[in-house]
Amino acid sequence: MTDVFDTQTHERAEAIIARYPQARSALLPMLHLVQSVQGFVSQAGIAFCAQKLDLSTAEVSAVATFYTMYKRKPCGEHLVSVCTNTLCAALGGDAIYTRLKEHLGSDTPDGKPLGHEETVGTPGESGSVTLEHAECLAACDLGPVLQVNYEYYDNLTEDKAVELVDALRAGDKPAPTRGAPLRDFKTAELELAGFFPEDEETYRSTVDAPTAAEETVRGARMAADNGWTAPAMPAKVAMPEVQKK
Ligand code: FES
């Protein structure tokens, strides 16, 4: 069978494995590496990880199907994750997701709303977009939010979300509200595997972080202004008894 992974990918896999005392600990970044090449975790990707890490394909599959960041179908150039968890949903996240499903779906051959993890356009090609709903993206104070390839777009409205996906469909990369500039899904996956551009200084200069959004620090500032503090931890805390098996 032809190896779908090139020499550079094999070298990167070895570099990942060398980071850990036990090879099997490298599985999560290895799966991101596979996605950086294929845009999803294919059967060949599962076999690649299993062979490199001396695991069974069943063990690799169990992990790849457990975590939502590992995709079982090829992703578009961009992965759009709309938070539909409680706070964002109440602030408009549900309406944004519904609007994007319909808006992007109208651009598909059957014109039907896109389903979870479905793609408009040809996966991997410029302007293709995969849509998913996501659980809390840890930015509740800036909701409703969505992420594109895990970069944040905060305080959205339905119209702003449509404008954003239209720009992605047109091949543009609108700047996220904070953090790193937008990259495509495969490049983001390579970074999640731990590989960044060699010119680290230039790369770091493009990252607009850490964020100190007013919404995030308002509570802490109010507490400081009013002299509010949390009760100190007791010096000694009794640990609960662990049940003997
Ligand atoms: S509920 Fe959307 S970021 Fe927390």
C-alpha cells in the first residue's frame, strides 16, 4: 500500500514522539499532525499513529472518536465552530447557528441547511467551510462567540456572522477579535501538533495576546475597587478518605 504520509510528516512524527518518555503519550499531537496533512483522521492516519506508537488501531480509533477536535470527515479550508452552550445560546448563539446553517446550505447542490460537521465547497479547497456547533468555548463573557480554526470572533450578531463566513467563502481571512491571525484548518492543526513557523519572532509579533477585554476584567476590577476578597484557604484541609478496593 502506498504511504500517504511524506518524509517530512514521518520526521515530524518522530520529533513528537521524542518529546515524551513513553511513545503512546504522543497520540494526541500525532492525531493533530495527521489532520494537518489530510484535514481529518482517516483510516490511514489511524494506522500511521498505531504503527508509530506501537498501539492497536482500535486503541487509536477509541481516542480519535472520543474527542470532538478530531474529525472523521475531511474538513473545509476553514472550520467554523459556533458556541451553542447555555450563555451564548441565550445571547443569540442558537440563532447564529441556525442562520449560518441555512445561509451556507443555500450554496450547496441540494440547497438544504448544513448539518453538524458538514461542508460547503470541496473540502481542503479555498473557500470551503465546515460548520459545527460547539460546547462552551470558554469565552462566555464575550458571547455570543464563534471560532474559525479555533481563533475567536467575539460579541457576534447574526449579520456579523454571515459577513464573516461570506468573507471566508470568498477566500479572505478576516482578523479574529484577538489572538493569532487566521490560518487555514490544516495550518492550525500543524500548530496544535507543536510546529510553528521557523521565524518565531515574526510569528510572535503577529499574535495580539493575551487579551484583557473589559468584559473579562470587570469583575476583578470591581472586587479590587471595593476591597472584596475571597476567604483565605485554611492552612490544613483534611483529604477525604479514599475507599479501599
Ligand atoms: S457558553 Fe459560549 S463561550 Fe461559554
